[in-house]
Amino acid sequence: MPISPADFSAIFKEGARYQWPSGDILRIELREAGKLQLPTGYLVARDNSTSVIEPSDVTQAFVDRVSSGGYPVVLAIANFEKPVYGARPRVAAAKVVISQAVTVSWEPALRPSQKVADLAPDSFYGFPVDSGQGCYLDVSLLPFLQAAQRDETQLDIARDEVMENCHAELTDPQTGGNVLLFDCGMGDGLYPTWTGRAADGSITCFATDLELLSHSSGSLP
């Protein structure tokens, strides 16, 4: 069986508190990072700096499709309650909110070639990060992201903004589509995304666990 999803209902709770092994306390701040445009309804989650090799490869998107439209991206940002030298706010989890219906179940967000049955015990599918940052975008925006990577000025500015503000946005002036960049709490690694579903089976959200809080000592009252 694959790993179980994180307790997203607890992570995405304004003011939730977690204790770090050092004894320091992290407090969750919920912040809307922007509205992600999904003109095709197919979501891609990836490292924003890893080169886009095949921008026309639609298999980079998750198989679950939503209606075309704009959807809020909400970040659970962990801040130290007391200043810690060299520390900065980090994103513990990110999600694309598709509806306000209550999420009653979670399943791994899969790409076309991925099957849950193929997973080894306690393993998962995720997107690799080696730049410390990720992003969400519609699959149709992969050519735009590729162009931004080749002309690094715009992307570098956005990545610097992520370092300061935990998130940033790149907008394609030709289509109005966008890429929402976010900090990955634990830096480099492999991060799983989950599809949340309502009681009727409809998609409520896509949520990515950036694994910061899995290294905490647990939540506090």
C-alpha cells in the first residue's frame, strides 16, 4: 500500500501550532497565493526550474481533469512564533481549491503512466525538486514556462520573490495564463500530491504535502 495522505484538515488550519524537535513552535498562516488559470482543466505540479524538455507532452499532467476556470491556490505557511536566527517562513503544504465541498477521501494524484498497484509498500509518486521550489500550472502553460526558463530574467525575479514571500506568479501576456510558484518546505526532495474528493466523488482540491510538518514533534492544542 502507498503512504497515507497527510492530515490536510489539520495542516490547513489557521493558527495551528506545531512543535519543532528543538522546542521552537511553528504557527500556520493560511495565505491565498493567487488564482490559477486552468484553461484545459489539467494540472501540472513540478519544480519551476527543472528544464521543460517536452512542452507538448500532456502526460506531465495529472489524469484527473476539472472544469476550465480559475481556482484559488492556498498555502499553509509555517512561521516561527519566536524569531530564530537564519530561519524564514516555509510552506508546509499547498493546494488548488476546486470546490468548497467537504473533502471526505483522498487518493494519490496520478499521471497517465502511474498506477497505485505498482507502488511498493510505504512509497508514493511525487514530483522531484532540486531547486527548493515548486509550481502549479495548466498543462497548456508548459511552453510558456520553458520560454521563461530560457530567458531566465523573469523567472529569477519570481524565484527571488518566493524566497522573500513564499510565493510568486508568472503571467503569460499572450494567453493570460499563469504559473504559481511556491516554496517547498523541506527544500529538495520528492513531494506527493493528493486528489481530494467529496461524498459524491467530485474533486474538491489537489493538495501537495511539502513534508515540513512530518519532521515536527506533532501538533499542539
